[in-house]
Amino acid sequence: MDICNISEYFKLNNKFSIAAYRHTDVPLHRHNYIEMNYVYSGTCVQEINGQTVEMHTGDVTILDRDVVH
């Protein structure tokens, strides 16, 4: 399982990044930074630490470092 490194996604001196995904399958991975997910519209099913979580419009998850998802 890959560890996504913060330097791959954030430019020097940036404190956060925003990315939008739709109809995308992402393999299980973890980060060395905190991740927040917000469902703008519809639903999203995630596996977080081995548990299936179904998110709906307006739901938010905040994932700590090294959480497999």
C-alpha cells in the first residue's frame, strides 16, 4: 500500500489543497497528512480502516495521518 507524501500534492508554502473527483475508483492508500472529504452532491462509499462508510450530500470525513482508506 502506498503512502501519499504531502510534497507530491502541495507546493512549498501552501497549507492546503482542494481536489474534486467524480466517478473515480481510488485504491486503498494512506497519507502523511490530514485529509478532509466533503460530499457536495450525491453519495460516496469509502472504506476507512476496514469499515465501509456511505456518505451523502453534506457529509464530511476528517482522516488523520496514516488512516488506510
